[in-house]
Amino acid sequence: MEPGVPDRPVGGREGEGVIKHQIKGTASQMILCQVDQGQTVYAEAGKFLWKTANVGIETRLTTPETEQKTKDQGLFGKALGAAVDVGKRMLAGESAAFQYFTPNGGSGLVSFAGVLPGEVRAIELDGSRGWTADKDAFVAAESTVRFDIAFAGLTTGRKGGEGFVLERFTGSGTLFVAGAGNFIDLNPAQYGGKVQVHRGCIVAFEDGVTYGVERIGRLDAQGLKTAVFGGEGFSLATLEGDGRVILQSVNAVAFGRSILHAAGQASDQGTTSSIRGLLGGSIE
């Protein structure tokens, strides 16, 4: 057993194929994973921190599920699968590629973190329920976890902006997500079946919870005042149903706008565009 990594998984799954891991830190957390021989972890580009030398790193354009489906196909079939995966991720505003980490000659360590100071959560998927996450929340997952893009629908997307595109995870294995600030855990069923949330506070929610967008108030003087001066616009995200929901205490949209405002006051020579890149462009 590698030092600093527990001898059993943190979460609900036990078994030979489980990625052993430990979440370290307080205000700004990271994940330390022990990847055993025969195991592979894939991650969002830009979330990797450090690894032991025996862990190989490979950048690929396809998800683990697509690679499995196209392994016996020819060059055209594999290229088509890669193009579909890249197209989905580009539409979601994410990087075109994943990074895959596989050990050679025994177990190895690899560490990941989110891009903003905050918490990291390990979610154990057992194949019975999937999870949907904000497009900036995904950090890493076992290769047995299936990744896909979830579209909230044209009407929802037009009302909710970036909430139009979410990421969906199914299958079995460990999924790691990150959020800004502290996590808030709740179930809409305990609050009348529905909660209204600023879209910048959503991290992830499990199957059984439905995502939507609701307009705030009426299109009258009071409604316009709320939309213009309340900082929420005309709409809020809704989470409805019975299931676990993870929110973040820092509104990522408001945080991005605050940094851009401060950067604009400090300098007008490229600082804004640099910070926009640091935040992945998700600041509108």
C-alpha cells in the first residue's frame, strides 16, 4: 500500500477494481489516487497535479466507452467515434481531449484538483443511478465510468444560458467532482419537491432529480427590478424530484464577474483575457 492512501475506498463500493483514493486539504482540496496495475483513470485536461514516475499519461480524443465500442472497427469507424466525442465536448465548451493515467510495473499515485479553491467529492457509481454535473465540475473518473453530454433542451438552454449543456456520468466506478467554496448537500424532496438555485451554484445531482429553468416573477416593474438589480437575470435553475444534490457556496458566475471587474480596474492591457482563460471562459 502506498503511503497516504487508505487501504479501502472512501464511499459505498468495495471490491478488487475500486480506485483507492484520499481527499486532502481543507479550503482547497485535491484527490490523491492509487492506481493499481490494470487500472486506468481519465481526467479533464487541466485538472492533473502530480504523479509518480511509473504512471504513464496519454492524451486521447475519445471517451472510454467510445474506445470500447470502436476497438474492433477500422480507421474510419474510430475516426468517426473520435469526431463525435470531440464535437460534443466542444459544444459543451470543454477541451477536446481527455488525459488517461495508467501505471506500469505496479501501483502508482496520481493527484487531481479543481480549478478554483474549494472542495472535492468522490461519488461512487454502482450502475443503478447516474449523475449529472455542471460542465466545469468534472475532475476525473475511473475508466469504467461512462461520460456523455446531457442537453437540457432548447427552451431550457435559451432561458438558462450555460445551463443548457451538462455532463452525464453512468456505469460503475468512482467519479470525482469539484466545486468552489464549500459543498451544500440537499434533497429537493425535503423542501417541497423543488428548489430554485442560481445556475452558478450547481455542482451535480443524481438521477431522480430533474433540471429546469424558471422565470423570476412577472414582466412588470418589480420583475424588471429583480432581474436588473438582483444579479440573477430573469431566470433561476430549478432542481425537482427526489435525489441527492450537491451545490457550491461560491457562485462561480458572480465570482468570475468580480475578478474580471477587479482586473479591469487594475489593468486594461490583457489581464482580463488572461483571467478569462484561467476560468475556462465560464464567466458570463
